[in-house]
Amino acid sequence: MGGTGQPDQSGTTTNSSADTADKIKETETSKDTSGSSENPDETINSEQTAVTANLPVSSNKDNWALYVIGNDNPLPNDFTVEVKTVAGERTLDKRCADYAIQMLNDAKSQGVGLYVTSAYRSIQYQADNLQNYISRLMAQGYTKEEATKQAHKEIALPGHSEHNAGLAMDIVSNDYWSNHSDLDESFDKLPQYEWLINNSWKYGFILSYPKGKEDITGFIYEPWHYRFVGLEHAKKIHEVYEATGEFLTVNEYIEQYFSG
Ligand SMILES: [Zn+2]
């Protein structure tokens, strides 16, 4: 199989991490979090109330946010998105940025310090990151072919990541990087993870890559990665979780609610 480009239907896909880019850590590693101090908008709260009131909540209007991005569904090469700042230098598609800002502000006001370690990443950034990693492996003695194969296992291809769409954020605790050198599964032991699971749906975000769903998503379990699907869809997906303990992936949700 040639990397992760064309997984078949039998679940033999090699799962990659969507977030190896973050493991290298993006250049800005400030521990200052939640973005409020750097947000240029001083009247954020009053504006948000107004914006939220005007944001679409019906399924039909939220459907724009449901598109699947993954190994089988890359973004087009000419994909562009208008982004808006959500925290520090982190940006998201402006259609979901206000929801993210509200979530971060509400978490902060509840004493839960969240740190957005990555959000929108351009396809070019993803391509550069992949190339840098291949170069690094070659410097360690891999042939170009081996390095490319290995890199494709670990890093989402350009255009294959929800980050490229501006819909996803990687969120950890304020002090996460003081205790970890990497994004890893242990994040799900932290209270910040609990808060995200219990609250992110209220702002239209869901856990994209749940444990046990690796064959469906094509990505490893990523308890730090949250993706916008809109308020109503996130609510339904959360209701399934409350009832069964299962996190539906976007693919599964679309199949269950929109097929036939
Ligand atoms: Zn991510």
C-alpha cells in the first residue's frame, strides 16, 4: 500500500496522526492561553452574544460544517478559507471561530485553563512540514523512499487534515507542555479533557478521532483534537454518547442520519 493515500474498505488503513505537526510544536509556544488577552476585539462578549444569536442552528444551515476530511476525502488543492483569530496566533474558519472563542472564554470563567496548541494550518504549511520531516529522516539515514513512506504513516498528507479546513483545534491544558513533550493519550486523564467532553458539544465541537474508531477515521486516537460540526449536529452526537458511551465519527453520523 502506498502510504495512507488510498485505504481500502477492510480496515487495513495505516493510521496516522493528524497532529505530528504539533508534536514538532508550532513556532509559537507561549503558555499564555485562551486568547482573550491577545484578542483584538475588546467587546468580545457583547459581540458574541449578538453573533451567536444570529448564527444558524438548524440542521440544514449547519450542514456546511459536516464535510468529511480525511484520507479518502482530501480538500481540493485550491481550497481556501477565511479565517479569524481564536487564541493568540491560532485561527479557525470564521464561520466557527466565534463558537471557539466563546468556549475558551467560558472554560476560563469556570476555572478551566485550556491551551489551543494548533488550529488552522494551511495546506502549504502541511506540505512544508511533511517535507521537513522527510528531510529529517533522510538525515538519520533513511533513503528518500523509506523516509517518504515513514513520513506518510505519521503525518497527514496536505489537504487531508481537518486543520487544513480551519475546522479543528488541538486543545490541551495550560500547563500541558510543562509536563509533556508530546501530544499523547494521557491527556484523557486530565480534568480539561473531561470538561471538553462534557462541554465542547455546546459550542458545536466534537471529538474527531475517538478511541476504537481508528479504522473508520484513519487516524490514531486523539483526545486533544476537536472539530466543529455545528450546534445541532454536535448536540445529537453528544446525545448518542450520553446514551451509549460511544463517540460517533462524522462519517458514522452522516451515515446514520443522512443516508437513504
Ligand atoms: Zn489535531
